[in-house]
Amino acid sequence: MAVAAAPTKVRHSILTVTTLAAFLMYLDRVCLAWIVGSTSFKENLHVTETEMEWVKGAFFWAYALAQVPAGWLSDRFGGRILMTIYIATWSLFTLATSFSLGFTTLFLARLGCGLAEAGAYPTSSSFMTKWAHVESRGLASSIISMGGRIGGALAPWLTATVILSLGDWRWAGWIYGVAGIGVAVLFWAVYREHPKMHPGCNDKEVALLAKGRGEFSCAKPPPRRFPWAPVLRSGNLWLMNAYQCLTNIGWAFLILSLPDYLTKAVGLSEKETGTISTLALTIGIASLPLGGILTDYCTRKMGHRWGRLLPLSMTRFLAAGSYLWALSLDTPLALAIAFGAVAFFADLALPATWATMQDISGRHQAQLFGWSNMWGNFGAAIQPKLFAFILLSFDHNHDYQEGIYLCAIAFALAGFLALGINSQQPVIKEDTM
């Protein structure tokens, strides 16, 4: 008796190359801070602090504002060609960073990098609507997110090693840029728009990926325009936008203001501060696969709405509580655990966020993910100014507590808003995947 063929594993290859792209994206994004801090950069390019603030801001504002156009392009013309272009383009701009001769060329290089990277996560999220089982979207999304977080965490060490080993800051951008071109070629070779279109994907794998969803066809026409009317009418989507914005207001403290709090308010040394910051963010990375497993488990046990809603909501309250707990501590180990708990609970809900957007976006996946992610990035962009305003207005004894209260309140508000999000309510009712 012939043994039935097992499902092929093409979906794992798709997930692997998409995670590799996320790793590279964060590596290229984060490396700038260590490039401009190197001695060889300071000796070679004389850029003022004010000019450098413009360079850093250029990336993040371009990244936020290009989310929707980049997502629409991916939905309209296909993720394979657009993701390949995005990877290659941001890699070329990373190369261009290391060819910079001064402020203007450096500014334009980072602006271009931000524009190109904007489409990566919206497009990656759309891949999982076709290449991950409907009950495994959370885990698949967590793996991609973890790839990005690891790239960001390793960027300081890798960049410093390259610069110190080769003696010139320019080598970092050159090496990362060339590696990115290779990843773009690899992505083009591995990815296809739909399992039915992949030559390595057998009928068993197609059936596995089609299980638990409606029509699983590669013949649906792509959306030709952004669905402004249903997007603007969708209270469900506006709740998700506000949720992501508030989450980033709460989370951004960990990467922007935590070192200042530990040195100025708590009185720790720079070495202790660096250790605590690194440990806290590393704990956050560890929570991502757990978050994917959690939302998939809750979804199987309680259905889609509560399986997504509970991780989205409860983790925000726990992150807020961890901030309040940290205010009562003053020893390095205790502070590392408390701020690590903030990062842990903040990232624990990231897979549920991705999975919810996949559930409600249908064939407009990339552009609606980009729309919501844009609002989230606005939260990260305004957080430094809002945090500084709160400290200036209310922190008269310079203990940073009022600023941390702001972050805790933002997390708590996000938790309350999440209670109204329904992953079973698509933005466009007839548009599900």
C-alpha cells in the first residue's frame, strides 16, 4: 500500500526568509547610532548635534508616513516583487550611508532607508495570511518580530566589531548593504504569492494552509485603491490604531529615556545602566515566541475574539503595573527585573496585534497593517516631546516619576481600548482571508 505523501515544508522556508529580512531591517535601522558614535566617523564627518537630530528624525518620520503607500503597493502589485524591491532599496541606501560626505548626503540616505523599510512589516504580515495556518498566525508573526528584535539587539555589537576590526565606520554600511542585496535575491528565489503558485508546494500543504478559512484562491483580483470609506468608518480599526499609538508611547521610554532615568534619578553608573537596559530589552525578545503560542492557544480554546483580545488587553495592564513597581525599587537587579517585566509584557502582545490585523484586513492586508502601524509609529515619534513636556511641567524634584506615570497610563488606556477590539469583525465585511 502506497504511503500518502506528507505536506511539504515550503511554508517554513517562507517564514525563514521573511524573518531574515526582518533581522536585516532592524540591523540597518539601529546601526546608525553606533556608526555616528564611532571615533572614525567623528574624525571624518563633522556633523553637528542639531544636524544629527534631523538625520535620525528623517528615518522615523519617513518610515511612519510611507506605511500606507508601501502597503498599498504590495497589495496592488504583489508581495514578491515589492518585498524584493524594499529589501534591495533599503540595502542600497545603507550602502549610500557609508558613502556620505556630510549632512545632506547622510540625511538623504537615511530618508531613503526609512521610506524603503516602511513596506517591510506590512508586506510580511500579509504573507502570513497565506503561508501560515489560520491557528498558527500568532506564532508565525512572533518569529518574524523576534527576527527584527534580535537584529536590533545585535546591531550595537556587530557594528562596533566591524568598525574596530576594519578601522573605518564606512565598512559597516558597505557590508550590511551588500548582505542585503544577497537577501533580496534569496527572497525572490524562495517566495511565491500563493501556495498554489509555488512549484515546491504539494497538494497536502495547500490543503493544510487552506484549512479553517473561506475561499483559498490565488485568483482574487488585487485591490486597486485604498479603501478609504470603510477604513474611516471602522471603529474596530480606529481602536486598533489608538491601541498601537498608546502602546508605543508607553514602550518608547525603554529605548529613549530609561538610561537617563537610571543615571540621573536613581544614580547608577553608566555600566550598570547599560547592563539593565540591555537585559530589559533582551527579556522582551524572549517573550515574543511565548506571545505567539499564547494567542494561538487562547484562540483555539476561546475563539478568535477572546483569543486575540485577552493577550492584547491583559498584557497592557501588566506592563503598566510593572512601571509602577519599578518606581519603588532602587537596586540594579530589582530594576532590571522590573523594567524587563515592562518589556516582556509589552512584547508579549505583539503577535496578537499582528494576528488581529491579519484577521480583520482580508485582501487589503498590507495597506491596512501599514495604516495601523503608521499610527503606532506616530506614538513613538511624539513620545519624546510628550515625555519632556510632562517632566518640564510637573517633575519639580527631577525624579522622573511623572514621566513614568505617563507611560503607565498610556499602557493602561491601551488595555481598556483593547477590550473593544473584535478580530471577527473585518474592516470590509465581504473581504476575509
